[in-house]
Amino acid sequence: MQAGELFQRHHLSVFRYLKRMTGSRERAEELTQEVFLRVVRTRSRDTAAGRERAWLFTIARNLFLNVRRDAGRRPEALRLDETRVPGIADVVAERIGLEQALAKLPVTDREVFLLRELGGLGYDEISGICALTQDAVRSRIYRARLELREALRGTSVPSLREGRR
Amino acid sequence: MKDESMELLSAFLDGEDVDPGALAEALTDPAAREVLRDFALVRSAVREDPDRPGSAFYARMERELSTERPATRWWRRVVPIPASALAAMLVAGVLVGTWAVMPSRVAPDRAFEQPPEPDRIVEFVEGVDWMVRE
């Protein structure tokens, strides 16, 4: 598959994954660009059909780990001025609440959760990428969902807030 | 509600294999149905991200991707002769070979028409080496 086709199909999910992992959309843009530049530079793209996503997210994750190692700190929650969410204030507030809740998750929990939800990867693929057992992947995703559920119930996602009644 | 039941619901939402009996048992609890609904809402909230990279990003990527060369297999790079040229060469070789061995083109070999020269002669003498029987 050509890099252009891979880009069209997957760049948004890679960008959104990296934005949530780094806490910065500018950094996410740089890293997303780097992911696809590496794809272009890679002569052999004989990745088995259906495994391209896992390959792209492996590159994205490695780039994120490099950035994190260099920075030596945990990513921060997105700043308000970094979010370009058009629309009314409560939609923005909901979005910010979600980003903050995600940023508060332990980095490995956030990683496996986002690989599942944004990358669309199965537990076996995430297990291979993150060097975890499938049981650990399952538990971490569950834990992340539970944390987000609690966080969002207490803040701004109306459907969850209503669900508590 | 037990943690194992909620974890099972989470895995079920992800399309992973779960024990159907355990799933059915978990779903009899109204709290489990609420958890499943909330997990689906969390998923929806996370996936509904309208944010996209800026226009400068797309301009850069368009430049980079336009320089991409088509991916080729190694043997195509090593042997760039198209298969049709190879086939034409093969057919030409067969034709030349057939023409070269045609009977009208083969010169008669006189050696095949002469008996070989003897390298020794054995003589049998009647009365010494052999007898006539009556």
C-alpha cells in the first residue's frame, strides 16, 4: 500500500492518538508528520494486509516514547487555547473535561486505551506493541474506562451526568 | 457489582471473546447494563474528536508524499527487464535453434557411411582351430 493511501486512511487517528498522548496538538502534528515520513522512507512496505494500523501506531508510539524520554516529564492536559473545537461553550467544556480526564490517567493505561479506541487495535495487537500480556491490556483498558466514567460523571458529559440519577 | 463482571463487559464492548454464560449472568444486574451504557458513552466521547491538523500540516504532507516513489519488490529492481522481453527472447532462441538443426542445413557426415578400420584380424585355421563334424 502506498504511503499516500495510508496517510488518507489513518492520519487523523494517529494525530488524535498523539495529541492525547503528548498533550499538545503542535507536537502531535510534528510527530504525525514524522510517522508518515518514516513510512515514505521505508522501502519495504510488505506489511501483511490488515496489519498496517498496528505498524503505524507502533511507529507513533515509539516516537512518543522518544519525546517523553527527552522531555523527562509527564504530558500535561491540553491547554484551553490549544483546542480548536468550534461550537458552543458547553461543547468546549465537555471536550476539555474529557481531555483533562484522559491526561490524568496513568500513561500506560492511557496508551492502551487510546490504541484500542482511536487505533481500533485488538488486545493481541496492543499486547504486541506495548509488551504487555493480553490480560494486562484487558485490565488496563477496563481501568481507564472506569476512571473516565467516574471523571466524566462528575464534570461535563451530560449523558453520563444524567446517568447517575 | 463485581470488578470481574465489569471487566468482562469492557472486553465484550471491545469485541473480544468472553464467556457467554458469564456475560448473560452479568447482564441480569441492572447496574451492569448501566456500566455497559456508560462505557459506550465514554467511547463515543473519546472518538468524537473534531480536531484536525492545521492547513500548514497538510501542505507539508502533500509535498512530502508527492516525492514518494512507488514501492517495488527487490527482484523487480534487480531484474528490470520486463517479462514480455524475456518471453520474446525465449521464442527467438527456439526459432534459431530449430532453423540451425533443419535437415537441409546439416552437412552429410561421410564418416557414418564407411565401416570402421579393423585394429586386429583373427584367423581360424580348419583342422587346428575348428573341425568339421561328420
